[in-house]
Amino acid sequence: MGSLVFCIHHKEGCKWSDELRKLKAHLNTCKHDAVQCPNKCGSQIPRVMMNDHLAFTCIQRRATCEFCNVEFTGQGLEEHAGLCTQEPIYCESKCGIRVLRGRMSIHRAKDCVKRMRRCPHCSREFSADTLSLHGTTCPRSPVPCPQRCDAGPFARADLESHLRDECKALAVPCTFKEAGCRFKGPRHLLETHLEANSASHLSLMVTLSSRQSAQIQALKQAVAKLSTNYTGTLLWKINDWTAKMQEAKSKDGLELVSPPFYTSQYGYKLQASMFLNGNGPGE
């Protein structure tokens, strides 16, 4: 009896063992032994993996694209993958839509909400889904006059100046509004109003001037009251002390009088006086 040997593929999982002389015959059927691919792709594949190779990895296998149904060799299918015009893919502009690869350029040019479009008024570019919102605020977008005058439409940025300086339908107040004139009417009637009411406007200005004079006087009195000292303490700051002292030395009896102050809110009113160089002989 000959010695027992194991299959050369026992590490791959083959359990065969027998006499050495029978090894060659075993290898002709061993499922772990590599043989030439029947499609003549040049690969050596274990028999146990041949079916998977023929179905999925053999470059000479026949395979059909799942998107366009065209038949290719395995190698041809790999080259075709990523190029098939019938494969649905997500838009490259990230709009979230899946489009056939062959229609992607048309989609991005005409249908994609993320395609860039130029505002016809200001020439700035926006994505298609934000262009309409921009139109509600675009400074160059044409808008009608809110007063429905005959002029316009105007660029939105120019509307304010139109209303301020030009609009004939806008009711404007009289130039003497602050003096009390209540006229308010179309701009083209303002000049006529001013000419026809010059006397009343003059009277309004006189009244306003008198009222403002009274207000000014009242403010002066209020300020004077606020500046009056009711604390009973005199803080007297004498400016130009050196100059005043020199003057007192050259002029007898020079007297300085302090600002008035009160001993309390309703107390006595007092003033202090000072003779910088003394008064008389100083007795």
C-alpha cells in the first residue's frame, strides 16, 4: 500500500487524501484546482469559483446594461458604466432631481431650478429659484408710481426722488406748514396757493415768531431758575485773579460781587462782595 498524500489545495479547503498515484486524476476534478476560463479571457479560475467568474467578472462574458438594454462583453460593460445616456443620475447642480445622463445638459440649461439666470433689469445673476424673489427688491426693476400719475414706470431706486421732486399727483403740504397753514394738494397747485395766500402766510409767520419769542423767554427763565443756588453754600470761582489783583492795586475801592444765592428754597437772597486790595485805610 502506498503512502497517503493530501490534495495540493488542502489549505483552500479540499479534504481529499489518497495514494500519490491518484493525485493527478483527482486534480482533473478537484473543485479548488484552477482551470482556463472557457470564454478564453486568459484567467485561471478555481472550478468552485467559475460560475461566479462567468457571471460577474469575466471580461469576455456577455452582459446587458440595465438602463439601455444593450449587450456588451464584460470589459465593454465596465467601459460603458458611467457613460450610459439612459442611466438616471442626480443633477450636477444639486437641485435634487434625477435626470437621464443624456438629458442632463438640456435639464441644466432649461429646467434646473439651480441654473443661473440674469436679471433683465440689473444684469446680476441669480439661481432660477431666487430670481423671482430678487425681482421684488431689485433697485432697477420698473414699478408704477403709487400716486398713479401719468409718468412712469420708474426704476425702484428712482421712485423716491420722483415722489419728492416730480410727481404731479402727490399731495404736498404748503411751505408754511410749520407756521400753521393746512393746505395740502397737488404739486402744480402749490405755487398758485402761495401767490393767493401771501398775506395770510405773513400773518401766520408773525404769530409763529411771537409764539417762539415767548417760548424762548420761558426757556431763559427756566434755565436761570435751574442755575440759581438754593443750597445756602456759595462756591465762588474768580477768573483772571492775577489781572484783577493788579487792577485792584492800581484802583482804589475795586469791589467784586458774587453771583446771588439763597439760604434755602424760600430763604434769604444773599450776595458776597470782596475788595481784593482792601477798602480804604483798612481800619
